[in-house]
Amino acid sequence: MKLARTLLAGACAVALATSVQAADVKIGLITTLSGGGAGLGQDSRDGFLLAIEQAGADDVEVVVEDDQQKPEIAVQVADELIQRENVDILTGIIFSNLALAVVPSAVNQGKFYVSNNAGPSQLAGRGCHQNYFNVAWQNDAMHEAAGAFATQEGYESAFIMAPNYPAGQDGLTGFKRFYEGEIADEVYTRFGQTDYAAEIAQIRASGADVAYFFLPGGMGISFIKQYADAGVDIPLIGPGFSFDQTILPAVGDAAAGVRNTSQWAPDLDNAANSAFVESFEEAYGRTPSIYASQAYDAAQLILSALEKADVSDADAFRAALREADFESVRGDFEFAANQHPIQDIYVREVTQVDGTWTNRVVGPSLQDHSDVYGDDCQM
């Protein structure tokens, strides 16, 4: 397989060969490759490119751009990809505030957007669009599973915390939807915050018997380290992205034994996942994260649709995407009517395997789960 990498005005244009019916397909991958969220974007990029490479391809080009975790940069980059590069499909955005800035304009210009991560409620409900597909989740999902788990564990009072941006707001809404106990306090932190001394003091004084937090990327690393150093004896739970493979190497035993919720784990028992984990580790020398797994699935979905239809035939390509005819690393996968996943979400536990901190599946939390916003989606 021929792999060419060319730097263009700070962007990495990656041409990969694969055998599909559609000719000259161009995919724009906008993701976070600098700043505190860079690890998330790098894993997403690597997971996506691995799937494309494994397909043994021809005439599929992936143009990778850094959004710098800034909405204005994401919009600028998307405009350049659409107008200058004339991409057919967009993907890659990690953060929901960036997705909300980019997706509506892209799909209204006739482009397809396949989300490998960000799943804001606005795009699952009234803002849904026939050209927008989300392979990862709707933002509330992992938090809903965590709320259900906290209830199952008998926690009667929860302190809940998230960054003040769309995914954070969706997250705490989701937790509360399935949690049957009392909310001791609900706190929204500054997006990108790294000092959590004040919030940790609030948790200690709250009287809660569990603390639930959603802080992805560098925010989560800072909080978990500071929480452990503070010696607070209130147990933590969180969504999978607060205890992801991009975070665990940096926090180590500070996260040992913590339960968290996700639709994926490295040890999820299906053939597609085992092959993915093995090939990712071989290609990149590290254990894949949630972000890598979702991007891998996003690429597999796109490739499966390209095998059935030319992307220039929008109706046929859209129908092929809806079929979701690919082997997901999550096992069973299908789209709900709003083109968001119906999937199982698991409880995982942070553990050490062969010297590497990772997550292992404990059991299901929610099964065949879909989001509540689909009823507001009119397509």
C-alpha cells in the first residue's frame, strides 16, 4: 500500500490507497492536534488512518487538519477543506462546541459529516440532518450509564461536576436522568481549567457519598492527580473519557480501581475488537483509546458505504451509511432514526495489565441504548 504524507500550510495531507467503487474520494479530518486535547485528536487520527490503511485502498485521500481546540479555527479549516480541497466527507472533531460551529454549515453545503466523537444534543434532536451521522454516541449516553450505575451501587447523594461547554452540560443532564439519589451539588468548571483546589474543597464539604466528574483530556489528568493528593475519601466515578487510555498513563495508580462507563474497552470480547487492538498496538506501540476505537469505526462505516455507492450519488451513499454494514469493534451496532448509535454501554474498572494502566469490562450498565433526543428529529 502506498502512503504519502505532505505538509500543506501546517496541515498534514495523507493520501492512502484502497479498493472501493467510488473514485477520487476525499475526506477532511479536522481534529485537535495541539494544546490540552492533543492526545485525543492524535488517537482519533491514528485510529482512522489505520482503518483506511488496512483496507488496502485506492483513490481515497485523507486531509488532516488541526483545529487547535478553537471554534474559530475549526470553522476556518472546514471552510478551506470544503471550498479549496472540495472534500466529500468531513469527520474528526473531538469537542462539541467545535462540532456545533462546523457541522450545520458543512451539511447544508451538501457535504457528509460522520462524527467519530462529539455528539451534542442539538444535532441529535431538532438540529439533526440527513447528511450527519454519529458513530460514537450522543453526549448524554455514558453519563446516563454512570447515573444508572451509581443508583445500582446504592449511592444516595452525588456531587457532580463538568466543564461549562455543550458536552459538559449534556453530560450532567444525562447523569441526572438516570440517577435516583440526591444531587448534593452541581458545579460547572471553566473549560480548559487545570487547578481544581476550590472544587475539591467543595466535594470534601458536600456531604456526598460519591463524586461524579466529566473532565476530558488534560483537565481530567489535573483533577485526578489533585484529588488523589488531597486525600479525599469520597469515591469517584466517571464516564469513560475521564479514565481513558489518553489519561491513565499520566495519572497511574491515582485512578486504580475506579469504575467508569463506556461503550468500548480494549478487552471487549469480539473478533473485530481483538484484531483492532492488536493491529493498533503493533502500528503505534500503545494501547488504543476510546477515541481511536471510535475513529476506526467511523472509517469502517465510510468504507462500507463506499463499497456500495459512489459518494457523488448522495441519496445512495446516505442509504449505504444508514445500513451500517461493517464489523464494529463494539460488537452489535446500528443507527437509530436520528442516525445516532443504538449500543450497549458497560461499566469498566481501571486496572493494571502487564505494567500498563487500562480498563477492563465489569459488566453492562445499559443495553441497546439510544438517546432521548431522537423524538425531536424530523428527517
